[in-house]
Amino acid sequence: MATSVHETERKYEAPAGSDLPPLDGFPGVAAEAGPERIELEAVYYDTADLRLARGGVTLRRRTGGEDEGWHLKLPVGEDTREEVRLPLGKARKPPKELVNLVQVHVRGTDLAPVARIRTTRERWQLVDEHGGLLIEVVEDLVSAQVVDDDSAADSWREIEVELGERGDRKLLDVVERRLFDAGMRRSTSSAKLTRLLSDRLEPASPGPRTGRKATAGDVVLAYLHEHAEALKHHDPAVRRDRDDAVHQMRVSTRRLRSALQAYGKVVDRESTRELTDELRWLAGVLGEARDLEVLHRRFTHAVAELDPDLVLGPVQARLTRHFAPLETAALKSSVDTLTSPRYFALLDAVDALLTAPPLTPLAAKKATDVLPKLVAKAYRRLAGHAAEVLATRPGAERDVALHESRKAAKRLRYTTEATVPVFGKRAKAYRKRVKGVQTLLGEHQDSVVARPALRELAVQAQLDGENAFAFGVLHGLESGAAARIEDGFPAVWRGVGKPKLS
């Protein structure tokens, strides 16, 4: 069974002749323990073209120290990574459990040793008055060798400062200032492996420029880069059934698809049509698990809010028996999809798009001139659907019109969202108003989906000899909620107004 920890650390280069400064006198530190000497040896695994290292991920088998074992490090945020750990075992090949978590990068390609790194470490621990760890400071003497290349070896000295469970970032900053005063500087590499392989890895790109002086192409590409990375970031969490992971990955997929559709005059629409179809497929697969999760939570919460006198029979147990196997099957389908050749081909297509984007001549023009017109086009699309809602009587036809309006509102929201780096507060305010419409219509669609599910639950309960009354009550509440949303839609829609970004 794997365990995981979040580690927040900073690395510093220690020039020749520099000494580690004294570690006393920091605020909140009651005692200092150390130095403790530790010998570590690690073998790092990657693909031949270093896909893990390029993605900011490391996978190693390390011996020595109290945490020896297999370590997979996944980026989380600034200075922070999640380390997933498994015991050493006897095998020299990476465990399948960890290999599965990096498929978004390796996509079925074999992993093999790429480097061996030996470290002689001296460690100091700074604790508070209760013995809680605030900061851990280590001085590493590193000897590193690229596998199968005797000439590719290096050695260096570096300092790492890691946040303890009782520490905070302010203390990290204080320690950093003292290290700077001693002549040390932040390392340009986030891991020992990337330092060793720096000549084989392209320097990190600053990414497309954004802001009022940016081109339309730069702004759209920056948005696509952001959500392509988000999609990859959420992939391991879906495989581990982390809370809300399916939803977040689905949203990233939808944002990519919406941007490619709405900004098809900036990133050539014909060139991305096949990719948007595949993004729709992926969102649909993820949607099966997400929709079941939403319904289950919705019904569980609604039952809990009912007067106990209205809850007749084993209602919550019925919900669990109904939804649990369906959610398990849907999650398995999602995870199976994430190991399929079709999914890997989609990821390859996203990478290819961002590497060589099919930009149109309009992409070279100023974002301030181009983007507002495309946001206005997305608004007109929503306005057309909203007009259809207002002209349609209650019933199935209006339900469809409201659902189409919800999808158009989502596209307008994401289209506006991409312009925030250019138009700032105006774009944020308009995005918020559009999100209000999307949320309202999302509640309506949830009610539309909920009612037949409640009817199915009631019928099954009746067939099994249980009292179905509570499901009828919930059905009535859903119908009433939908009617109120429909009555309130005109006022909410009027409050959105036309986009005025520039």
C-alpha cells in the first residue's frame, strides 16, 4: 500500500568556500538537533527521452535513511511536491502502482534507469517548544552519474530547506534571507536529477506573453497551455480516486474544447476539429462518473434535510445500494480510458498543438482588438438560446432549450475567462455574471436528470417491498425547484448584459 506526503522545500547552490550559516535565533525555534549524517543512494527511472523529467516528475529507488523505498514525486505547486512512497521490495523494476500514476507522461513507453546519485547528507532539525518540527535543513554532497555514459558525471554541494509539519512559509523566507547573506542562491533545478541532465533538457519556456500588449494568439495559447497542464495534473488523482478529481479533470477538458471552438479564428478551427471531438469524448467518459457522484450527493443531502416523518423505509441504504456499484463501474471505466491508446493519442495531439499551433493571420493582431469580438460572438450564441427559452412553454422542449443555454453560458464563461490577463477586472466581473447563469441552469439540468432517477428508485423500492413515499416527496421537491428556476431565469438573464471588455 502506497503512502504519500506533501513536501515543501527549496534548494540552494552553495559556492565553493561558502559555509552554512548558524541556524540559531530564528523566530519560534526553541531547539536545534543535529547534525546527523546520512548516506543515501538512488537510482532514477525515466523514458529514453526523459518524459518524466520534462514533466517535473521523478521516480527513484532509494536506499539509506528512514524513508528508503520507491519514491514518486509529483508537482503540486510552488516549492511543493507530493511524494508517493512504496517499500523497496526485491524487484528492481518500478512498481506497477507507481508506473500507472505517470502514464499521462510516459503513455505506455518503458521506464529504465537513467541515473545513479549518491548523497552524503548532514541534517539539522529546528523544532518549537513542543518538539514539533518547523524546518529541516540539509547539506548534501552529491555524486551523480548518467547510466550508460561514463563521461556524464558530476558532483556538487547543495543546501535543502524543507518545511516541517509545524512550520510555515514565513519561516522559509527568514531562513532563505540568511542563506542569501552567506552567499548562497536558489538552485535553477528543482531536483538533483534535472541538474545532472540539464544539458539534455530544454530550458523551461517562459510561455506565451499575456497582457494588454499581447497578441491574440499569445493570449489564447497561454490559456490552452494552462489547461493542458491542468488536465495532466489531475490525471494521477483520478487514477487514485481522489475527491473531486474526476470533476476537475473534466472541467480542464471542457475548457480546452471551449477555447478551441470559441477562438477558432485565432487557432485554426479546421485544424483542431478532430481534437475537439476527442476532448468531447474524454469529457463524456469522465462525465459518467461525475454525474453519478452529483446525483448520489444530491439525493443523500436532500433526504437528510427532510422531516424524519417523511423518510419511510431504508431510504439512505437504498441510495447506497443503487449508486455504489454504478459509481464503482463508472470510475473503473474512467481509469481504463486513461490507459487506452485513444487517450494517449489525445494527449499526443494536445502536445503537438501546443508545440506547433496552427495560428491564423488574426493571431498576430492585438488581443485588445480581436478578443472582444470573439467574446461577443459567444454572447450572441447564448442570447439566441436564451430567446428560445423565453419563447417556449414549460415542458420537455423548454428543458432542452435551457440545457442548450447552459452549455452556451459555459462556453461564454470560458471564452471570457481567457481574456482576464488582458482586460482584468472587467473580464472577471463579466465572467462572474455569466457563471451565475451557468450555475442556475446547471441546477435546473440536475433537476431534470434527477426526476427520472428518483422514479427508477421508487419503482425498485416498491418492487422490493419497501416504502417508496420518500422518493415521491423528493420528486415533488425537484419539480418545484425546477419551476422556480424557470420563473427566475428572465431576471437573471437580464442581469448578464452584453460583454463590454474594452
